[in-house]
Amino acid sequence: MPMSRAALINAAQDCDVLAATLGDQLDAEFFEAAGSRLKLVANFGAGVDHIDVAAANARGVTVTNTPSVLAEDAADMAMALILAVPRRLVEGVRALENGDFEGWSPTWMLGRRVRGKKLGIIGLGRVGEAIARRAQAFGLAVHYHNRKPINPHVEEGLAATYWDSLDQMLAHVDIVSVNCPHTPATFHLLSRRRLELLQPHAYVVNVSRGEIVDEAALAELVETGRIAGAGLDVYERGAPNEKLLNAPNVVLLPHMASATVESRIEMGERVIINIKMFADGHKPPDRVIL
Ligand code: DGY
């Protein structure tokens, strides 16, 4: 359970360092109330959309996160969704559990082949790149949209195609994977208008942050068959939209993409390293730079 806001503000008055998680809303008001003793927020997690980093920095507070250690695990889960949704994996498990399986038939539980499809990654950073490597092995063609193209050698190694225009990429690909951070600029980046650019056979996968996708629009488009399905680990309001909960062609996970024992241990280690470096007067390795 996250600490209450009052308890957090209270504790921060007497602390030089705060080890936070994504349940802690550290906005400008918090940093104002926290007083002048607080010098470092060492976040246990990669995403820092719950922290007003600019407000922290303006008050002399450094913010660190744990970006690299969870990327491979998050990519595994994104890949699991990229496979599970078109291949109707969860629907199949449910059918068996509900006693609906009456034996093999040529037309039973037909999904869509993954090999040969086009995957569009929005945000080819650490997680996006790890997904691209996996996607390559599964025979997917990798497309990506970033603010600018990645290193040409890495791009070549991934056989990845860069799209300057997100709209054009969306209209072209079969599966979209959301992997950019949530910032004011990426809120509802996948807006209704953009979701409607997708082809009707397309799928949406999101292990980043729910706020990047207009979830109500996605739920409606999936429900009406305008989009083929979705695999989500994150939601706009913590819990998924009711329509998504009831849709058969959707796989929903409870924000667990980075949930491995190994990643949690390594995240903890990064928090400690960042605190130690900072306490010793050095620049912490995972300082969040705006
Ligand atoms: C992160 O690191 O931001 C994940 O979403 C939680 O582990």
C-alpha cells in the first residue's frame, strides 16, 4: 500500500532521500510541502510520470529511476501479448475451463498467423528495442515511430523501418505496440482519430502506460470489431474499462510486465546504487534528465 499523501509529506520533511514507487504522486505541491531537506527521489521503477521532475529539479531535488534492468522482462510480456491476442490464447484457455471444447475441428478457435505480420512500435527505446529483437525472431517485420531515427547500425540489425509520421505507420501495420513513456506530450497519443487509422485486422498492445491510449475509444472500437483485438497491461484509470473486461478478443493483465523476482531485485539494487552514488557526492547513474 502506498503511504498516504499526508504521511509522505510528513516523512519527507525529515529525509534527505525518498525511495518512491509509482503509487506515490509526487507533484509540484508535494515538493513545495516536502521542505528543503529532501535532495533525492530514487524511484523504484522506470516510469516517472507520477513525479513532476521539473518541479523537483527546480527545488534542487534530483530524481533517479531504474530503466534498464526491467526492459527485457517487460519486452517478454509485450511479446507474450503480441502472440496471445492474435492466437486467441486466453480465449482458448477460457473455453476449455468453461467446458466449451468439444474436440478438434478444422475451424475451431482460428486466430491469425503472427509470422509475416508488420509490427509498429511506438517508442523504440530500451523496451521497444528488446521487443523488436524478439519480434524479428518470430518473423515479424519491425516498423517504428520515434521523434528521430535510432542509430543506423541498430536499425539495420533490427531490419527496422522508421516512420516519421505516426499516422502513416498506424495505417500500414498489423500490430501496434505502445512503448513510449507517458508525458503530457504522449497523453492520448493513440487518440480515437489515430486508432481509427488502424486496419480492421489490427491489434493494439500496451505495456507502457494506460494514459497513452484513449481507452474508451479503444474499448468501443474493439467491441464493434473496428479493431481486431488488444493486449493490455496498463489502464488509464488503474482498472480496465468495463467494455474491455467483457470483450473476448482482449487480453488484460494487471500491470505485471516487469513483475519477475529478478527484475524486482535488480530494481532494488539500482535504487541503492543511485542513493549511494548520490550520498557519496557523485552523479547517480540513473538520473532522470528532462
Ligand atoms: C515501471 O517501471 O515504470 C513499471 O511500469 C513498473 O515496474
